Amino acid sequence: MDLTNTQNIISKLKEVKKQNELTLPRILDMIEANGDYLSMTTLRRVFAANSEQEDSFNYDKTIRPIANVLLLQEEYAPEGSGSNTENEALKAVLKFKNEEIESLQRQLELIREMYEARIDFLIDQIRKKDKRMDEKDEIINRLMAKVL
């Protein structure tokens, strides 16, 4: 059975949890202390039996916060679970995915700033057009008053 990177990471997370005898509330506290948030329900789903076969986990929102505290922190990094090369490969995959996510977040921030600037420009244009329309309405009202 060939596991994808995410499935392999979930398997490693389960191994680390078991080896270090970590409880779900303890893992949840570690995740929150690391500045992330997961619900207890989601955490239970990740550590449920055969959860590595599930394709519904969002790496960025679900797996990354857990991996950051269990696989990337030296205190809980797996030692005897597989070869050192395998562990280093998993760490490299995690770091690569995290860097990729951060890069995409920076790109999205730039796009958001560009759209905000465009919206501000268009709002200014609408204000100018409204002002000109008000001036025209005023001129029309004065002309109508003189004609009548």
C-alpha cells in the first residue's frame, strides 16, 4: 500500500502520540500554545482508526498545526519509529508545505492589497461622479426656477 505524504504524516502523528503517551487535550493545548486552533472533534477524527485512509483532511487547516507541534518540535519528534532518513524526509515535506503555504499567503495578501487599492480608486471615482451629478441637478433646478 503506497501512502501519500499526508497519509504518511498522519501515521507518524499517531506513532508520536502513542510513543509519548499524549492525550488529545494535551495535544490541543500544545496546538493552541503554538498559535493555532483545532476543534476537539477534528483532532479526534485525525487520530481515529484508519483516518489516514480519509482524503477529506485539509493539510493547511488540520494536519499542519498538529504536525508543527508533534513532528517539528524536537521534544516530540519521532526517534525509533522508522529510519532517520524517513523522519528527515517527513520533516522536509512538512517544511516545504509550510513554506509553500506561507508563500501563497504572501501572494494572496499582495492581491488583496491590490484589490483594496482598486476599490478605493473606484469609490473615489463614484464620489466625483456623484458630485458632478449633484452640480448638474442644481443647475437644472435653477434653470427650471427661472423658466417657471
